[in-house]
Amino acid sequence: MKRLYIVTMANGDQYGVPAEVIADNYAKHYEIRGEDYQENYDAMIYWFDTNDFEFADWAKNNMDWSDVKDRAVLVGSKKEEPDFEDGWVNGEYEYRKVEQ
């Protein structure tokens, strides 16, 4: 079973990061402090499997995008073609002079 922690970016793109990458980061952090690597790794995988907030909390507050970007995969894109008719009638507008 492949576990992916999926985040949605501001533009609607969704990226999946293997849960193992985040669990490994967590376990290594605590291993340096003398705790058991495997025990902490397994705890993170358990938190992932049970949708526990602790998993997301670690990822968001202790890791940066640069820590995971090489392992992230695009799993979905919300980019849809705009509704041009609606945009024309209801879209924001401005007056602008441009030199030709």
C-alpha cells in the first residue's frame, strides 16, 4: 500500500508526498536525541493510518517544502478552463491605458 500525504497548493494543484519521507524525518529527529528510530517511525505511520493530526502537525511545523519536493508527485490538478462567459459578465475589471 502506498501512503501519500497530499497537499493542495494555492493554484489548486495537489502534490503527494510519500508518508515514509515524513516518518523518516520524524524518526531521525528523535533518534539524534537518543530515542528509538523504529519506534518513532512506526508511530508516525500509525498516525498516518489513523488520520491523526500529529502526522500533519509534524509535516507542517517541522519540515519545509524543500525537504520533500524531490519526492513529491503531482497527483491532481484543479486547473480548469475558466467560464469565459461568466468572467466577461461578472469578472473584475479595470481601465488601463497602454502604449502601442
